[in-house]
Amino acid sequence: MWIVLLALRRPYTFVVAALLLIILTPFILTRTPTDIFPAINIPVVSIIWNYGGLDAKQMEQRVVFVNERALTVTVNDIDHIESTSYYGIGVIKVFFQPKVSIATAVAQITGICQTVLKQMPPGATPPLIIQYSASTVPVLQYSFSSPTMSEQQVNDATVNQVRVGLISVPGAVIPYPYGGKVRVVDVDLDLPALKSKGIQPEDVLSAINAQNLVLPSGTAKIGPTEYAVAVDVNAHMINDINNLPVKVVNGTTIYMRDVAQVHDGYTPQQNAVRQDGVRGSLLTIMKAGNASTLDVVRNIKATLPHVMATVPPDLHVQEFADQSLFVRAAIKGVLREGTIAAALTALMILLFLGSWRSTFIIAISIPLSVLSSITILSALGETFNLMTLGGLALAVGILVDDATVAIENIHRHMASGQTLDESIIKGSQEIAIPAFVSTLCICIVFVPMFFLTGVAHYLFVPLAEAVVFAILASYVISRTLVPTLVMWLYRNVHQPGEQHGEHIDESRLPAWLSPFARFQRGFESGFNRFRDVYYHGLLASCFEHRNMVAGVFLVFCLGSWLLVIVLGRNFFPSVDAGQFLLHVRGPTGMRIEETERLSGEVNNVIHSVVPAKELGGILDNIGIPNSSINLSYNTSGTIGANDADILVSLKPGHAPTEDYVRELRARLRREFPGDLFYFLPADIVSQTLNFGLP
């Protein structure tokens, strides 16, 4: 075969290529993102309408319905549309086909939203438009609280200082915080005072609008200097608003302080967050679609101390629900199992071949094939994830075949008395075509994965690519580098007619190697005895009773189908990430204060079910988020103040999470018969896979 001859004539070319691949490996490993799954590019554009005071039914009929119908006319490649209407808020989620040009889609949505704006109720403002994908999931959460600061001050610091400081982290998506009280300047009217002075509430509003503005100004040139002239009549202190004149009545100037009280206040609270019973604000860190979970979490944790140095020292922060721990553990688990598989494979090769040179060559070919696949995957924009690493671990057992068959055939020719070069050339040529056909057959098995659609396509195509690239690289290496290494390592030790290990003189081995050599010879002798006596007899017996053997095998295969009845079905194996998310819904119309009380009672039940030594923390997110942007990311079905999400985190070494979920489901149904409870995906795996289900 020409490529074998080329490798023997120019051995340094392929050795240097292998060394270059090893040298580039650290750069590839550090630059390739790491995540739990490949990027699942299900593009979604969220359209968020805000119109204060409009109830959910009117919002759906007068705003959402109009926009939805217009979208179906002018926007291309729509898969399906979902919409939810709240009090004063409408959220439309447009799911697109996988191959859509998302930039064009966003432009089309923006254009049609501006067009239908004229059909909306008077005073409607253009909607917010947000683009994200299935991989945009929460990866880290922080709760903020303070023993001295009010809830509105905590919320204000979280929004305007902490969130702004963290938003520069690459790949991080940080919506507005949950909970707290939205800080505003309240003007509380004194109605008896207004009536006694003959002033209407509109007079107070007009006075504030007329005296709280910045007028256009210019510059003044005085002498050699030009000065900027500022005409700023904004109130810079709350007390300044108290001193604003409202109206002159019977020659007397009525000031704001005479008819109203101006103070630092908050809007009516509709969202509350509690961690272990303490009120505060919750900041959720999400990752952008193609960003690495580990990189986002690491950079957020590195940036947060610098941000916290700029806020009041009484503002306390506590980390919660770090998904990178699960991602890191999962990746390490796959790497560990892959390494163990490679080591065991090399050990088995050494045990059966009895030649450290052959074992070394095979052991070198496996990681080189894996590194070749990783290089190609990185060049294609793939990430290190469970699917790609799982594919490489799966391929380890297959990769050993090419090099083993090549070396064994070369040794067969060497044992027949041929020279080393003749053995390499003939041994490689004889198996070139069969090995190539075998490689193609294995690759063809993975071809149907490229025709999958939806989430399955994004999950299994990288796995197929990892296996196929590794197998193809293994074939090339077994035709080039393996013959080269055989030529170098056996040049001075080969004796024509010699079998594996026959050239080893145990008397010349170091004392610590002699037991291993004797063990290998004993194993080989025992295996040959088993093959010639027991296996030969068993095979002969099977041939003699071929009908009975075929019948037993057929019955076994058919009987295996009975397991289908008892086996469950799932798209992906369930994982125990040490978290569970419980959604609580009280009666319609329940006030947020009552929902908070209900959540406290549910927390007590959780404390009674989960032992204190296993409970990491409980985080309650009660009511509807303060920002409509957060509603766009919401997947728990929250519709009002009577809803609450309770996230429970367990400590390492806990009992199976499913056991606690099963017990809680039974107890909550029994102790709170008038309320609705259901469990939602809490781990990054389930959240990603469940995304976009209509």
C-alpha cells in the first residue's frame, strides 16, 4: 500500500506530525469550551409588551393577538409561537426552524412590531425583543440580604451596582433580580389638606412635572473663557420636592409639604424572595447559548469580590445553585472512565501479546487517535461535553483494533522467517483493504444520526462525529505511524521465526520484572490450554447439537423482548444533581403575603422530610417577577402572586433525591388539599432538554 511505503521512506514526517499534535493539545484543550451538552441551537425570539393597568384578557385580545397574527404573515421560518398574557404584560415566544437566519428573523420581528404599534391601545410603547436559545439556562444564583438595609435599598444596590458590575463577564446573561422592593420616590397626598386648601391632585402632578425638568441651554463667552450654562431645575434631594410650590391660593403659596409627604418608598410588592426564611433579592446568572458553563461561573466568581467592594458592607451575598459543580463532576467522571478504559485496554494487550514494544505502539496510537478527533471537533466549533467525551470513551475499545491487527499480522510474517521490512510491508498491505472496509462499516453505523431532527440532532451528531473522526484517525495512524514505530523498535531485536515474547531472556531481566514475565507466560500457557481443550470441546458440542443451540438462542432473543413491558421510557437518563424545584400555586386571587405564609408552611414540611444534615438550603421565589424580561425566561408557569417556586439544594452525600420528591408529593397533597403542587426540572440537564416543548 502506497501510504505504508511512504511512511517507511519518510518516517520522520509522521513522527513529527504526531509530536506536533501532542504539542498543540494544551492549546486546543484550553481554548475549547466545556459544557454539559453541545450547543442546542433552538433559536427563540421573545417579544415583551408592557401596558400598565390592562388586565390579562384585554392584554391578550388587544395586544398579543394582534401581534401574533401579524408575525405569521411577515416573519419566515417560524416553527411555532407561544404566548402568555399577564396583568399589564404580554410575552410572545417565537420558536424558529434550526437553520433560520436569526439576524433576519429579529429584523423582521422588529419591523412588524413597529408597524402594528399603531393598532395597539393609545400610549403603547414598542416591545422589548430578546433572542436566546435552549442553552440559555441558569448556571448560578446569588441571594442578597442585609440586616440594616431596607428591601428597596437591597434591590436598588443589586440592580444598579452588582448586576451592572457583572454584566461585562463574557457569555453571562443577567436579567433583573427577583424579589425585593422596587425603589421609587413616593408622594403621599394628604386628602383632607388638599380639600381644605382647594387643591386638586392634578395640581400636584402638574407642579412636579413643571418644576422637575432640564431645559435646553448653551454656552456663555465671558472674557477669554467659554462657560457651559446649565438650566437644571431637577430636584436632587427628596426634601427639595417637599419645598416645591404647588399653587397660590388667596395670595398664599401652598408648598408640597403642606399637602403631601414625599419620601423614599417602593412600588406595591408583587415578588418576594426568601433564602432559609430571610428576605432579600435573587440574582440569576444565565449563560449565553455557545458559552462555556465553567468559564461563565469561574469568571463571575472572580469578578464578584471586586463588585462587592463597591457596595455597602452590610449587603451580604450567598451563593446558591452552582450548576458548574455538576458539569465539572460529570465531565471528570467521563474522563476518568475513559482513562481507565484505555489503561485496561493497554494492560490486556500486554497480557495477551507479551511484548512491551507492541503494547507501547498500541498505547500510543489510542491517545493520538483521540487527540486527532478532538482537534477536528474543536476546529468545527464543538465543545467538550458529555456527548463528545462519551463518544471518545466509546471509541477507545474500537481504536485498539486497527493497531493490534496491524502489529499481529506483521508479527505473523516475522515469525514465518521474513525480514523486518518485508514483514511490515506485506503485513500492512494484506490488511489494508479489509481494515478500510471495517472502518467504513463502523462509520456507516453513525450516519443515520446526522438525519435526526430537533434536540436529538444537536445531542447525537457531536457524539457521532467524535467516534467517526477517531476511527478514521486510527486507520491512518495504523497505516503510517504504527509501521514506522515497528521498524524503529524492532530493528535490533527481531530474529526471523520469533514469536511474541520469545526473544526475552528472563535471566537478563531485572529482578522486579521477572515475576511479571513468569506471570505472562503462565497466563499464555493457561489460555492456550483453555482454547485447545475447553473451548474446542464446547464448540464441537455446539456443532453437534446445532439445532438445540439455535433454538435456545432464538428463545433467549425473543424472551428479551418481554423486558420492554417493564422497562421505562425516557429521552435521556435522569440525573441526581442534588436539587429539586417545587412549584406551589394557591387559590386564585391570593395576596403575596398569604402566598409567602403558604411557602413557609411548605418549607416546614420540607424540613421534616429532608434531614438537616443533608439540607443545603431552601430558596423561595414568590409571586410574579418585577421585570417583564424575567417573565420571558420563566419556565415554571408563574401567572400571579399566588405562585411560588421553591428550590431545595441538598448537600453532598445525600440520599436519592427522587425518594424525597416522592415523599413530598404524597405529604403535600394530603396536608394542602386546596393547593396545587408540581415538580419542575432543577438541574441543567433537564432544563436544557425540556426547552421549547410546545
